[in-house]
Amino acid sequence: MAGGQERVLRRRIRSVNSTRKITKAMELIAAAQIPRALARIAANRPYRDAVRGIVGEAIEADRFSARRLVELPEQVETASVLVISGDRGLSGPYNNQNLRAGERLVADLRARGTRVRLAVAGKKAAPYYRFRGIDVERSFAGFVERPSYADAQTIARYLAAPFMEGEVDQVLLVSTRYHSAGRQAVEVRQLLPFVAEEAPAEAPAEGLSGYTEFEPEVAKLLVDLAPRAIESEVFSALLEGAAAFLTGQQRAMAAATENADELARTLTRKMNQARQDAITTEIMEIVGGAEALRSGK
């Protein structure tokens, strides 16, 4: 009986060690990819800030012409929502936090009488919402871990075109903002109409004065600038989401590796105990047999 238990424990230990090799490899791969993801965020930041700045200047130059892009209607009839998740799991709470935040947002909008056009980025999102009876109008997948600007352009065109044509009153984004390795937070941001945070008016440097002259006129310029601004914001969100995904995966796989080590130690102790029990049983049987022979003589 003890010998059979020992064989079972040996098989379990081999299985745990095999799993540990996989989780450790995934942890190392994620750790190696994080610096590259952070470098892409840093490289994109100047462009994003510049686009925000010029859109802000254009809006401040002629707020009347830009009112469609900055004023939210009192009653939002239709809203587009983009939720960014991952293409894979095993990333800790990253996917669930984003998906649940998107689910709460959709429920809140519908409670206000707003029709929601839901779009998702990442393979994990569409099955999650469809299982809960939430229609997904458009799904983008296969690139969220290493997004390109062309991917952001595709998503931005889908989001911006209905708004510019008056079919949608509001465009919202649910994504994870990457602050640091120890802090990532799920955010719900309004992409359109523009808000002060997204298009700040830059104050002139001290001692300088002047103005910006726009060509063509602001109303026409903003029609071209709005999609570019959305592209920049979506690309930034994709980059930060990729970094957050990798950070979550590294932590999750590190925890899984530690758990595998602890489980292997526990099973090894049990196996040694089972082996000792088997040896003790054999010794007792030998001693008992010897005593029986001696008694018979």
C-alpha cells in the first residue's frame, strides 16, 4: 500500500516539476519583453503629447467651430465603447479587471438610456461579453501584445468615423494605464468629444508672446486632426496595455513557480514519509517472521 502511494507521489512530483519549467520560462520571457514595451511607450510619448497640444491650440483658437468636438450633448443617444484586453490569459487580474470595468460601463450607459456600440481589442474580450449576453459589434485581435501604429489606425477609423458623421455622440475607452512596475490602474477615458485633459492648451513660455495661425481654417483642420488624435490615444492605450499585460504575466508566473516549488517540497516530504513507512513495515514483517520461526523451534 505504501509502495503504491510512493509511486503516485513520484508521478505527481514529476508533473509539478514539468509545470514549473513552463511557468519559469514564461516568467523569464515576460521579464525580457517588459523593457522593450516600456521603451515603446517612452518613444511614443512625445508624439502623443504633440498631437494633444496642437489639437488643444486649434480648439482654443476657435471654440465655436470646434463645439461639436468638445461639447457633450445633454442626452447621449449613442456611445461607442472600446475595451482593451489581452489575447492570452495567465496574466493575473489584467484581463478580468478590464473586462469587468467595461461590463459596468455598458450597464451604466444602458441605464441612462444610451445605445452602446461595443468594440473590443483582444481575444479574451469577445467570448466574455457574449457569454453575458452583451453584443460585440467589432472585435480586433491578434496584435495587442505587440501593437503597431497601423493596428491603432484601424481601430481609430472605426471609432472616429461614426462620431464625425454624427452617428455617435460619445466615444469611450476602457484600458489599463501603466504608471510603474508596481502600479497599473484600469481607466475609463472619453476620447470624443475632446476634454481638457486630452487636449490641453499649452501656456506660452514666460517672456514670449504670439499666436498660432492655422491653415486651413480651424473647422476644416480639426476634421483631419480628430482622427489623428484618436489614433495617437488608441496607440498609447495599446502600448500601455501590452506593458501591463506582460507585468501581470511575469507576476502571475513567478507566483505559480513559487507555488510549484512549495508543492514539490510538500509532495517530496510525503513521499519520503511513505518510503519510510514502507521500510518500517518491511522491517516489522521481517522481525515478526523471525520471531515466529524462533517460537516454532
